[in-house]
Amino acid sequence: MANPTGWKPTMENDAKPGAAAPTGAGLGGATRGLVYEEPLLFEHGSRGRTGVSLPPAPKDYDPAQEIPAALLRGTVEGLPELSELEIVRHFTRLSVWNHGIDTGFYPLGSCTMKYNPKSSEALARLPGFANLHPLAPPELAQGALELMYQLERALSEIAGFDATTLTPAAGAHGELCGLMLIRAYHEAKGNPRKKVLIPDTAHGTNPASSALNGYAVVQLASGPDGRLHPETVRAAMDEDVAAIMITNPNTLGVFESNIAEIAEIVHAKGGLVYGDGANMNALLGVARPGDMGFDVIQYNLHKTFATPHGGGGPGSGPVAVKAALAPFLPLPVVVKEGETYRLVTDVKERPRTIGRLREFWGNFAMFVRAWALVREYGPEGVRATGELAVLNANYVRARLKDTFNLPYETASLHEVVFDDKHQQAAGVTTMDIAKALIDQGFHPPTIYFPLVVHGAIMIEPTETESKETLDGFVAAMKAIAEEAKTDAAAVKAAPVRPVRARLDETRAARKPILRWRPGMKVE
């Protein structure tokens, strides 16, 4: 039958000839259904077609009467002209190409892609929150200010610190803020310093945040157990070091058990201890970085408290500090006076502040979502989050450790790192394994990070996944490992079931095509 529309229907996850049904169906899970090969909007429609119905403008109407002449423009040529139905179908069809946490397991190690409760989404959309203007006077924003104040107190308590700022817009922005606080602290003491120590198991944004603050980065090697050792820190620590930045648990999922001694070494030389809190999901309700000797830490609300992650944001990276750093926190600061709340925005009230990091209050809707989760869970639920995250990661580790190589035998917390050593003999790499997982209906985990593991496969299941989902994922990983032994070529050809097969990622990065032009053909 002819296909006059030009759309190419395919069977999503349609099995290869002779192949077994994908493992984990209904869990991760392989599904079947029509997926359309969808052209660009520019390739739809025809001249004169429209998706709106508006009354004609009066004959004597002159737009210049309402719009400044400098802002007016002539006729816009070359835009697609489509009906409403064409537009709806286009974006609906594109939407089914996406993989998100609401459609399947998303085991990105270190990124903590957990489910976002819809109750939190509903609360963030309450008119009193969603429609509140950021320039509203304090008397008209008491509910929002109280929520911010309470969230600051909760985040301080959970991590064991004295004060918290909600201003930073993301985790990396929080790192920048934390290091600005450290710099301001040393400068106030008349002792500006030049270096920051960073272990090789830290998050990749740490060196960039340090460099942006004018610090030279000194990388420290972790030990054979994946931990940073006191003697390594002691050898590098001097009066020129402003701080050490430690991710704990680190990017191997390993808890830095020497942290108390390391903190003593750094503090003895006048330095501060910065904690990258991106992996706080493992510690919630169980351990507090502030009790371990950390002076400052950033949260990633999207990782730890289930606010949306990805899609361009917005994120949120609150920074918690010990009392010595509190005077330097950025503006605005929420204060409670009697039974009312207000924002401190004037530097005269906080003369030692580092100033403003961004406009307005921060990403307020993220505060609502995070506060809703904290209030719903309570202390017991917060602790259960950390415990279940660690349990799920160790369940995956126990079930896959005989199939994939475990480069570090040290106990894991919230995530586990394997590599492709057992599959290399067949010519199958970590990238091949990740691509093959797509055919099984799962989003690939983080790969080739951390850099201390060659061919790393970094899996973080989080606390929100069920045992059934994890069993489906484990079965898929084992099926790929088995196929690597019997038909390595098939694994290296994956994925074949999605609407797009394996892409040339190097070419896409080096020669991106960012603009469509009439008659364009992409080879």
C-alpha cells in the first residue's frame, strides 16, 4: 500500500530475526508499537495552510499605534505553514522518541535519575506559588518566604551545618558559590591562598569551579581501594592550599572512610574542607557531612530530593556552611522576625557577603518540590531513602559481579562501577554494551566515567526502583554479556530496534548540523 504521507512506521523494539524476545518486557522494559519516522516541521504543510482562526484586522488598523516602530518587522518568509492537526501529530510523535524516568529505568551513575513524585509537581503549580512575582513585596510573599526559610533549616539539619543558601541554580553553580565563600573567608583573614586539592575520584566539575575562582588545581591520586589516603593529603597540604574538594561517597560509590583524619590535616594548615554533595543520596538520614569535618557542601536538589533533572533545567544547588562561613553567604537571605519573614537584599546588612550570584531568589519551584518531599517523608523516610539507594546498588552489584569485572573490591554505597574487561576478548566494548541495552528497553548507565576506571560502566539504581525492575535490568546485562560470547558482531551493531540506529557520535560532536536548509540532504 502506498504511503502518501512520507512517514515511515517502524516497530519499536521489533526483535531481530531469530532473536529471543527482549529481556525485561514490561519492566524496563521492551515494548512494541508504531513509531513514526518524523520529518521536520519545515518538511510538513503547504503554502497558505494555517492552524489558527482569527478575525481579520480592521482595515484602518496600524500596528505602529501599539508597537514601537523599531520593534516592527516586515513579512517573515520561510516559516512552515501547518494545520493544527499536523502540529499536534508532529510533537506527539516526537515525544515517543524520548526516554525519561517516567517511561523506564534510567540508571545514570552519579546523576541520580530518580522518579519525581507527581504530588510535588502539583504543589509547585499551586497558583500562590506558580503565579507569585519575584518582585512581590514581603507582605504578599509570606508563604513563599516561610517555605524557603524552612527548607534552609531542613537542609542545614540533614547535612549537619549551621546555615544554607538556596540561591545557586545548579550543582556546578553551587560549587562555584562554595569556592567563592572559601575565597572570601581567606581574604577576610588577610591570607589569600592559591591552590585547591582535588582527588582523582571527585566530580568532573570540581576543577573547573576551582579554576573559575582563580585557584590552581592539585590532583591527588586515590589508593588501590578507591579511597583517598591521609598520607597523600599530608604530602600535598601546605599554607598555600585554600581547600580540599572531596566527593563523599566518591564517584566509585566508595565511602571516604579517612575523611575525619583528612579534615584534621587540612584544618591544621588553615585550609577548609569542601564536600561535593552530589552523592548525598547515599547518606540521607544515615550520616552528616558536617559531622565529618566538612566546612561547606553543595546539594543537588534534582539528585537528592527528586526535583526535575535534565531537559535544560531548572536545577538547584543549595550550599550549606559552618558558622564561620555564614557571614559570606550570597544575597538574598531569608530572615524571620517575630512571625514574619523578609529578604535581606542590601549589602549594608551583610557587609561580608559575596553578593548576588543570580537574579531574584533562585529556582523557587524547585524549592517547593524539595520541601514537599522532605515534609512527606519525614526523618524516617529521609533515612529510608539513603538505605534503599545503597541496598539497590548493592543488589545490582551482587548479581552482576560474576558477569562484569569489578575493578574495585571495596564496598559500594549508592552506585557500583564495573568495566568491560571480561568482554574485551570478544572485541566488545563498554560503548557496545551501552548501545545493546537500548535494544533491551533500558537507558544506558553512565559510561567511561570515572576516569580512573578504563571502560567504566557506572550504575546508580536509586531508591525508587523496584526489585522487579532491577531483575529485568540484571537479566538484560547478562543477556548482552552472553551474546558478546556467541555473536559479538550483533552486540557491536546495536541498537537496531529504536527509531534511530547507532549514531556516529564523534562526527555529531565535531561536525554538527544545527540548521535546516531547503533541499538539504544529510549523508
